Amino acid sequence: MDKKLPTEPYKGVRDFYPEDMAIQSYIFNTWKKTVETFGFERYDASILEPADLYKSKGAVNAEMVNDQTYTFIDRGEREVTLRPEMTPTVARMVAGKHRELSFPLRWYSIPNLFRYERAQRGRLREHWQLNCDIFGIEHYTADVEIIALAHQLLIDFGATPDMFEIQLNNRAEMSQIFAGLGITEPEVINEITRLNDRKKKITTEEYETALLSIVGDTALVNQIQEKLNCQNDTNEVLEGLKTLGINNVKIDRTIARGFDYYTGTIFEIVDTDPSNNRSMLGGGRYDNLLKMFKDESVTGIGFGMGDVTMRDFLETHNLLGAHITKTAPTLVIIPTDSDRNLDSQKIAHLFRQREVKVSVDLSNKKIGKKISDAVNRGATFALIVGPDELNSGNFTLKNLAFETEESGTIDTLLTYLISHTT
RNA sequence: GCGAUCAUCGUAUAACGGCUAAUACUCCGGUUUGUGGUACCGGUAAUCAGGGUUCGAUUCCCUGUGAUCGCCCCA
């Protein structure tokens, strides 16, 4: 009679059942570990931000703000947006304590971000993204450092350098290249940049036709292509990375990046496997982001890397598997019947005080079933608790992996268990 | 926002327009009233929603919903 609710999650977002959460935790933990070896500190903020943070001029690309954010009016008639990216938030936080913070900063966060878009491979409406930024260093070695971190992140998941490629570009250098060709109008540069971004997806003919319709001059079309194809291009960031032993990197003049706030280095890391031919990570340098909040400016460079694309990468290259561990209890206490549940819970407390992970099987299944359930859950030990054991004080601890048993008082078994777990 | 493909037990698959919609795994129970994953036996459980064509629709058509893949954009 009454209509039941669907059990599916909201469109484009995920439920994390324990087996998914195990993967998610592995990704987050690995991120955290690597990033902290680079001396980064963690911060976070609310998922809610005033809509103005994204709307103010030149903050981000207009399409994303207008068409791809979750924006609503709250009960106090404030316009609120679910954060679609973290950079404006961290810029706001840095600007807010500009005078108190001791630069340079190395900050990271793993926020969940929301974008209202059509879900597809590697793109969902909610994703988590590792965000790393260095604030307050103009020197190019900050660019090198942040890209070296991005590189190391993948290495620490077990990736080898042939599995991915770092693609570098520089907004300032692009402006110079265009200026050298006599192209100075920002509108035209913008159009060419957007076209370049799509270059790998379209044919050379399509590219040339589109480029011609922008610049209206065949000679110029050829000159632009020549500049873009220059394989020998290098810069100090590229050389710096090579000095650090990072060689799967190249200059790619078609790298564009969507956000308007980038002013210098921009980079992406792409999967070299053709079946997962996507950008997994992207970032760049921004000089003017704090100007929204203050007259003073602080330069920053950072990147974001998504959990969805990360998982796709790890699955594509078979880098998950052995790393994923379910959180199983070490010990399952098995009462022979429900009347022994409380006695069992009391015993469990003794083990928990010694930091043993214990669950008590409170079901009314038969003992054999409870034991096989414990095995299936991945427990290492099982302890049977029944009237005989409680009366005599003599218990049996089963080692489920080796199919051995140990008898004794709770105290001796506790000592035994602790000495047999690492 | 646009385009393509798809939608069957909890999961993965099967069924020419025609028998009670099948099989495997999972789950539950039993063989075994207090002790292990196996084996054997049994059980629960599905045609996304609404309309149309037809004697008859899981199958064909339309609409909606959802998913996947691509475009746009981006992690």
C-alpha cells in the first residue's frame, strides 16, 4: 500500500560498504603517509561555503560555477554552495590568518567535493580529493617540490614510472609564445587554449579547421602548431625534476587546465594505460588568489587528486589486492547459548582492556555455525564460553588459522593470545 | 545540457512472442540437541514503473526512471 523508498544512493554519489571502505581507507592512509613525509600539515573546513566565494570575478571557470555547483538558499536567505573544489576555501583560510601564519605553508586536506554533472567513468557528483598546496614560495623549486610529491604519491601506491606521465606547461610561457606570434587579445588566446585542451581528442584536420576559424590565417595556424609541437622545449621546473631523478615528465603545450586562477606552471598526470586514458591529477601555480580577500598577495602552488580516478588507476594497474585488509576482530567470543552472552561480554572487556579487538557472537546460531562465521569474518581466535567453562574456570582458545587449541584460565589465555599476535 | 547502449531473484548470467521464468554463488535451515571452512539435502527470493500492439509480452513499440559509456567540463 505505501510506496517503499529505493535503497539506491542519490544519483552520482556512492555508498561505502565495508569492502569499499577498506579500499577508500587504504587510499586515504597512503595519501596521508606520503604527504606527511613531505612535511605537510592537515587542515579541513565545512562543505558549505558562501556562493560568492566561487562567483567573484575570475575566481574559477564560469561554467563550473553556473552549471555544475549545488547552490541553494538557506533559511536566512543566504546563498550557499556545496564546495566544488578546495582551492578557494584554502585561499580564504590563508587570507583570514594572513598575518598570523608563518610562511611558507605546506598544507593538505582530503575534502569531499560536489559537482552537479553527469556521472561517468572517473566522474561522480561527490568525490574526495587530496589537495596539497605550498604557499609563500615564488622560487621554481616549490613547483618542483609539489610535482615531486605528486610523483611520489603514485610511487607509494606501488606504481612504476612507466604507468604514468607528468605533463607540464606554463601559462606565462604560453602568453609569451602567443605574443611572439602577434596574438595578444585575451579572448583569442582563451579560445585557442580551449581548443588545445581538446587537441588529443580530435583529428589533425578538425583541429586545423577549428584553429583557422579562430585566427583566420593559414600561415598563423602553421606557426602555432609548430610552437606547440616543439619537442625540445624545456624549463627550469622540468630540469629540476630531472635533477631529482624524475624522468617521466615532459612539456606539453596543449595542457590548459580549466581554472582561470592559474598564472604560471600548470601540470597534469595522466595514466599511460590506454584503457584508462585520463588525467588523474592536476594543478598549478596561482599568484592572485588571495586578492579576493586582501590587497596583499601570497603565491601558491598546489594540486588535487581524486579518489575515483585514483581507484581507477590502481584497478587498471592491479595495484590493489594484497593491500586491502578488512577490519576483522582478532578474537570472537562464542557463547554456547544466549544465557551466556553477558558472561561473554564481561570476558570480552578483559581482552579489550589489553587492546585486543574482540567481538562477541550474540546470535542464537548453533556453535558450529558461530565458529565458521568467525572464520569467514577473518578472526584469528575463537573462545567458547559455556556453563562448563564458567564453572571450572578452564577455557579453550581456538587458533582458527592453524586449527590448534590452547586451554587454561582467562588470564593465561589472554597472555597467550597477546604473545601470539603482533 | 546533448548523444549512444542497457535494465530478469541479494549478486552474476539464461529463457524463438507460448509449460510453474532456469542455473551458479550468497543467504537461511537440516544431515550433526556444546565445537571449523568441505560434502549432501531442502528453502527464501526476480522480469524497473506506466501505457500500447497481440489470443498471449521478460521478449516488440511509446513515455518515465535508473545505470553504463561518450560529448561538454573536469579529479
